[in-house]
Amino acid sequence: MLESRMRWKDNSSSPSAHEPMGFGVSPLVEQLLLQRGITSAEAAKRFLHPSLEDLHSPELISDMDIAAQRIHAAVEQGEKILVFGDYDADGVSSTVVLLEALRELGADCDYYIPNRFTEGYGPNEAAFRAAKDNGYQLIVTVDTGIAANHEAKVAKQIGIDLIITDHHEVQETVPDAVAVVHPKCSPDYPFHELAGVGVAFKLAHYLLGYFPKQLLDLVVIGTIADLVPLVDENRVLAAEGLKAISTSARPGIRALRDSCGLDGVVTEEDIGFKIGPRINAVGRLQDADLAVELLLAATYEEAAEMAQEIQALNTERQNIVAKIAKEAEAMVREQPEEDSSHVIIVAKEGWNEGVLGIVASKLVRTFDRPAIVLAKHPEKGTAKGSARSIDAFDLFHHCMQVRDHFVAFGGHAQAAGMTLELEQVDKLRKQLNRMAAETLTDEDFKQSLAIDLSVAVDDVTIDLIRDMAQLAPFGMQNPKPLVKLTSSIREVKLIGANKNHLKFVFAKENIQLDGVCFGQGDLYPFLTPADELEAVGQLSINEWNGRQKPQILIEDIAVKGWQLLDHRGSKQLQKGLQVKAPEQTAVVRFRPNTDLAWLSGQIRVLDYETEGLTNAAGNIKAVILADLPRRLEDLSFVLKQLQPDLIYACYDVKENAYLQGFPDRDQFKLFYAILLKQKTIAYSKLQEYLKNSRGWSAERTKFISDVFFELQFVKLDKDQISINPSPSKRDLADSEVYQGLQEAIEVEKILYYSGYKELKAWLERVLERGEVIEEEAVNGL
């Protein structure tokens, strides 16, 4: 048995399991819609065909009219307006959206994005005072500001009007500003999950007095990159935005598409894995102005030059992330268990603050724990960084309960940024681990996979995948459908430069399906072509040289039945045997002299002949068979008692009884006839005669003589063998030597010389029926 690494939530059902709902789509798509809570034909139509007409009116957002009046007044009076943004993809796109709208209105405006390293996240007093000194009379924040209570007071003191537009979680108090444009502060607004750029777009729409479609190519970047739920308005903005960005003539967008190698339709994955990370890379390594200027570029030539610079920054960012992640993982593994049993907190001087969120995400995926990664600043006495969490642990909620530990804090349930004094780091670690221990179960720490559909190999077609694609764009709260494939493995192999990925070929009759499982090459030694594998993943179309074929990109695998790992006769056990769970594994040795030098690690050894199973206490799930039993019944007894989920067959043949064969009746008669005639003969002479005349091996001669001697048919005196003139009448099968060879042949035949399928079938009868396998009569006289 191979257990899944993640927790599977099987929500799948057959499309025929429910009455048709009249959605006007295939049963499969209808099933997927129902699983997403879409229960009416009208809702299905809106979901499958996102329309700009389904967007809500911006005037429903609280303070929208107040904000617009103040901005229009500033434009009319020639006041300088400063757009105050954030350094991530959402903040950058938000900044450009509002700047474009203000410029169209004729405003005297500019933008300001704080430097992550020197100023930190969000509005700050020094920036506001500098804006005042530079003649700005109005500041409008985008994608930031909802926690800027102090800065709002400063703005009032120095005579600058402040308008806040944001989407982050609202804290205890709302800043005292001219207007706070925030969906979560708007009880009359139907949708509270807009990205920062979505809120900025709503303000632009209201200011301009018409729907600004020309800005949708910007809106889609922040909406997808910020991982907001892609439902309701966000789904409309993403769907329409993807169309817009695919054909956008904006020089900065064109340059970005080219640097990402995107030609044709841009997908949500292109935004999430190519465009978004490049824009984010700028603010992670330096100030974000370069990203803003790229999107504002007037010509393709200057945009292309900036895109090339951003590409270099992204490559540098990837290298920095890899280095810090390696150091952070090593620190986690070296920490005492109690320090990271529930929540990981690692901190080190010299780490780049800009990439710590990415590192935290990697730690969450590696250790299935919430993770906080901090850069220490001893000269300031502070630590600053980012956090990411698991589904079951609301980071924002729990951190707000210990808000006094932080100098600054903000974020969401699954992601946050923070600054705290160095002496608070250990206190925070203890507090969060205590809270997590009180609220989380072991199952909560396993990542979960929600399965939408169960399929067989012959179900997976290009038409099926295209049917599923009707639910795109995919994202938060509308994930790409996950399928569970149950199939035997025709082939499995390691791929990749580091041989750390798995490539499968699944088959059903003449139909084959390829599967790729990234980053789980360590499971290769525990997979066999005989296994029936359960794989959970996403279906996709693989195109190569103009040919399309379906494939499954596997996220997790499991083998539900017991497994046999066949290492019979291997001379590479010391190098090749990998034990998955040593603490749940036992080595069974039937013969006390069997060498176990090839065995590594602390694994208990059960010596069958000397102690039986008296040392088998504990939870044994895997058994390593180190040698062959003398009788099949011995192995049957062990397996019935232990009932392992995994059997390693690691034995070799020493005697080769099966290959030597069992003497037939005529050979016994010939041997006896020679002795009757000779009466007495030197054993060595008899052996030489039988070798030359009959081709008998020394072992064959010795076996027959031992059987006759045990039955007292012959006498042995040193090198002389003679006939017993008055033997008792006994059957050859009465001889223990005779029986022993029979058993040895049968043991080798079934356990060593059989094929994999035959061996597994024999073991399965023992494991599942719990019965002792009766020996067949072999060559009896």
C-alpha cells in the first residue's frame, strides 16, 4: 500500500446520478457547475458566458461619490494629485489604471510606490510629508491604505486630503480619510472580493462616466496575480481581461507578451506564472517604478528595453529564492520539533525581504505547515518578512489575536506581511504554535485535493478536456477540475535532469494515456507495473509537432492494495533497497546464518527459527523477506500473523534445488541395483561411476545415498557404502531428507523461480484468505 501524501476529498459523482437541470450543457459540465454551487440555468449561463453587463454599478460602493467629487474638484482647480500604490502586480496595475483615468480627465497627477526595503509596505509618514513639500494636495491610495490610521492623521495635520481605495482585510478601526472606497466597508455592494485593481477600476469607471474597456488589459493582471476568488465580478473582469490582454496594442503589454514568449491567446496560467511574476520581481528586488513605467511606455522600443531589464530581474529573483529556500529548509529540519510542530518561523540576517513570501509558500508546500519567514535587522532591532498558511489556519485571525507582538501587520487569511522586534520572534513562535495546537488536527496539516470527477483511461479524450475548459478562467474558488484516475501501470520511469519526476504510461486494452508527476521521483522504488494506481491530477492537452493527445498532470498518487517489491536475486541490495517507513518495517530471517550486511538503518529483525514472532510487537506494515523459508507453511504463518501492506522479496537461492531437480523412481532403483550387485563399494568410486556413466552430480548421488541411509536401506562406514541385507519395508517419502528436498524445490519454484504475477498471486491467497498453502506431491515414488 502506498498512502497518498495529501487528503483527498472525493466530490465526484456520475453525471447520470442526478436529474438533468436543463442548463443546456453536457452532463459533465452540468455536474461540475453543480459542484460549484451553481443550481439554476440562469446562474449557469452567467458563469459560462461572463458578460460585462453582469458587473455591479460602482456607485453602490460606499464613499464612491465622495471620492469622485473630491477628485473632480482637484482636477478643476488644478491641484496636484498623487496616486499612492503598492509594489506587487496588483498594486502596479492599480496604479496605472487610476493614472490613466486621471490623465484622461486632465489631472495634474503622478504616482508614488514605496520602496519595500527602505519604507516597507503601505503609506508612511515620511512619504506623505514629502508629497506635501512637493505641492500635492490630494493623495489617492490604490491596493493599500486600509490599515494606515496613523498616516491618515498625519495627512490631516499637514493639510493633505486622503482618499483610500483598498481591498485588504479591515482591521479594528478604519482610517479617518475623506473617503474610504473598499468593498468590505460597503454593505450595499454585492461583491466584497475585488482585487485592488478591481477597486481602482471601479473608481476609474465612476470618474470617467463610461465603462473604460481600454483598461481591462491592466485589470486582468492584478485580478489574477493577486489570487482573489475568480467568481462573480472577478470572473467577468478576468475573462474579458484575458481577451483584452491577448490583443492589446499597449506597448508595455506587447513587450511583456514577447518577453514571456506568448503568441496568441493569453490564459490565466500565463498571467499567474509568467506575466505576474515578472512584474512582481521588480518590486521584490528594487523599487517598483520600472514596472509602472513599462505599462505606461509610449513606444514599443522603450517598453522592450524595460521588459528585457525586468526579465533579468526575474532571473535574479529566481536564484535568490532558491538560495534562501534551501537555507530556510535546512533551518526547519534542524529546529527542535516543538519549535515548528505546528507553525514554522525562521529568521536570518541578510535575507532579501522581497522574496520571503515566495520562500514561505515553498515551506508550506514542503512541510504542510503555516510558515513565517523573516529577515533580521540587528541594527534596527527588528525582523521583517512574510507569511503563508494552510487552509485550516486563518493567519490574519490568529495573528490579530497577538497583534501586540507586531510593529506592523496586515494581510489575508492565507498570506500576510509583518514587522516585529527581534525579542518578539520567539514569543510569537510559542504563541502561534500553542494556538495551532489547540485548533488543528493531524488531518488539517495535510494539503487537500477536491476531486471533481473519477475517470478510467478510455474516458480521457480531447473532447472531454475541451468540455471542461468551458469553466475557464480557473482560479481561486473555481479551480481547474481535478480528476481521479484508477488504472494499472504499463510503464513508469524517472525523468528530468535530476531524475526527480515520474513519467507514467497507463493503459486499457489498446488505449494509452501519459501521466507526469513532478517532484515525486522518490516514490519510484515503491511502484511496480502490477500496481493499480490511483492518481489525482488535472487533464490537459499535450501538443507536439502538431499532434495533440490528452495527458494527466498528476498531483498525488496512491496504491490502495498491498504491494510486492521484487528484489529477488539482486546483488545491489545495499545500494538499491529503499525502505519507506523503517519504524513500521520488520526483517524476517528464516535461517539464523543469513547475512544481513546489506541492510541499512534501524529496522527490527525477526529470527523465525530462534524466536518466532515473539519480537513482532508493534505496528508492522512492511516485511522484508531476507531469505527463503524451509517450508512454505513457515512463510504462510508469518504473513497471516503480520498481515503486511508491503512485502519486499529480498532473498536469493543458495542451494538451487529446483534447478537440480528431484531424482525420479528409476534413479533410486538404479542406485539400489548397483549396491545389490556390489554388496559393498567405495562411496567415492560409486560417485565417480555415476558421474561418468549417468552424468549424475555429486549432490544427486549424496541425496539418494542420504535417503537410503536414513531409511536404513544402506550402511555407511567411512568411505564404504554397503547394502543392508534385511531392511525394513518403508516408503521413500518417510525420509526427512526426501521430504526436505521436496519442500526446498517447491519453495524455490513458488517463491524464487516464479514470475512476478505468479508470486504475487500466491502471496495474495495467503494474505487475503489467511490459509496455509498445501504442498503438491512432487515426484513421489
